[in-house]
Amino acid sequence: MTRLTEVLSRGRRPGYHGKFTNYKEVFPYKLPLPPILKNSVSNKKDKSKVAPCLEEIGLLLTCWKSSDFSMKGCEKEVKAFNECYAASLNQPPQTGSRLSAAEVNKLLKRFPQPPHSYK
């Protein structure tokens, strides 16, 4: 008398070990880029530059308009604008807690990323 397992296993090909045939083999994940930082960042979208002395420029222009663009009545506004402009040249603009791209590049030059072995 034949056994049930022999009947069921007749249609199987040799070397078959019970693996499903409708699943594809899983390939290992390949990294498109290594997971490390570059040693520089792009300057393209650095919109952190704020125009200095906008209030002083506005006051100066309104004074000039009211005095028919003569310098005689606007010495105080001209002096305030010149002081503001000189002060803005000496200190970098305040952009909050974010660093500009130039500052990040300067820091990355000081502390470069270690070499990697990802392939």
C-alpha cells in the first residue's frame, strides 16, 4: 500500500525543500548614497540676509520728500543713517538660531567628516 506522502510528493521536482515559488527572493538593500554628511553645503537658498537700516532709510526719504530733496533740513536723518550703516558693516546680521551657509561651511572645514567605508 502506498503512503499518502508519496502520492503528494510525486509531482515535485528534485531539490524542492518546501519553499514557496510565488515569492521572489529578497535582495539586500543597496545604499544609493552613503549616510554621512558632506564637507560643505550649498549657498543657493541662503535668504537669511536682512537689509540693514530700513527704518533709517524710510525716515531719510520722507524727510527729503518734505524738504524738496534738499540736504539742509535732513542732517539728523543722514547722520542716523550713516551711523546705522557703519554699525551694520562691523557686525554680522542676526538671523535667529539658524546658521547661514557660509557659517556652516566654515564649521565643517574646522571639523571635517571622517572617511567612510560604505559601498
